[in-house]
Amino acid sequence: MPEVIFNGPEGRLEGRYHHSRLAGAPIALLLHPHPQQGGTMNNRVVFEVYQAFVRKGFSALRFNFRGVGRSQGAYDEGQGELSDAAAALDWLQSANADAPQCWVGGFSFGAWICMQLLMRRPEINSFIAMAPPANKYDFSFLAPCPASGLILHGSEDNIVPQESVQALAGKLAAQKRISIDYRVIDGANHFFHEHVNQLTEHVTDYLDAELVALAKAAS
């Protein structure tokens, strides 16, 4: 899990990267929660989901948005962080030019950035959005949503009401040629405290099914 430093729009960005030993491995980019609320690439949810991708043979990258850790710059209300995510994906793709699949995942604020990145980058095959803050940020830009994915939420989330995420999932699922797997983790709060293992089990289960489906579609 070597440290990497790469150029972002406002200077250096700090990350952790695992390069798969498998030839032609898929790639995954993971995005952390709100920079001004203690979010970093070392957040446990981000770390454990990153590890889940690694175990499935992905080349995976997690990084700190501008102004977090050793990443240069200052918080930019989401606009700059989206540019950081695009730069991180550029770096990841340059290190894996032959990757057959591209995935992005994000937790809370990172899920909002993740979904915006979908709209910018048509090469993204699938996404994982964990506790997307559908009550705090506008997700109407997903019209249409360009990729299928997994949305995970906790039944006891008192920061982002379950109803708002369910409505978002339903709106996306109603679109043509899009499949949304919406799962609620019983008893989990917004941070998935004491439920991170269940969350990663859901992610692994989804990856297993989707990798098989994508491989069949490509053959």
C-alpha cells in the first residue's frame, strides 16, 4: 500500500495506491467524506472498501482531497474536490492503461463527488455510493445516470434520512438501461459504526456479481 504523490489542480495530492499483480486488472478510485468534518482517505469505511477492491484483484487508489493531510490547496465547496477526483482518476488510468473496467466509490460527501464524476467520465463502468447525502446536496444532475451501481445506507442514519436516499435510488432505478442495487444495513448509523464488516460484505457480494456480468458482456 505505497504512498503516492501526484499533481492535482491546486498542487500536490497525497494518496495510497495498490497495484494489482493481475494482468489487465480493473481499477477503482475511492473518495472520502467531508474534508471539513474530519474526512480523510484513512476513514475506516473508505479503507475497508478499498481493501475489498484490492482483494478482488483491482488496482485501487484512495487519496486526500485538497487541504487534507499532505494534499495542497484549500477546501473548495465540492467544485475543486471534483477536479481533484478527476486528476486522481487520470493518474490511476495512466498507471493502468489497459484496465478493462473502471469503478468509483465514495462515502457521504465522497459519494456526492463520486456521482458527479460519473457524469464527467463515460469510461466509468459502475459505482458504489455509501450514505450519499441526498438531503444536503442536489443530485438532480444524474439525468440520466450514466452507469449502474450500488447504493448503501444505514437504517439508523440520523444525518441523512433513509427516505431521501430511497427516493434517490428509486429515481435512478426508474431510468432506462440503469440498474440500481439499493441496500439498507439494519441498525447502522451514518458512519456505519459497528457495521463496517456488513458494509464490506455487501460491497464484496456486489463486486462478485457485477464482475461476472461485465466479463460475460465483454466476451
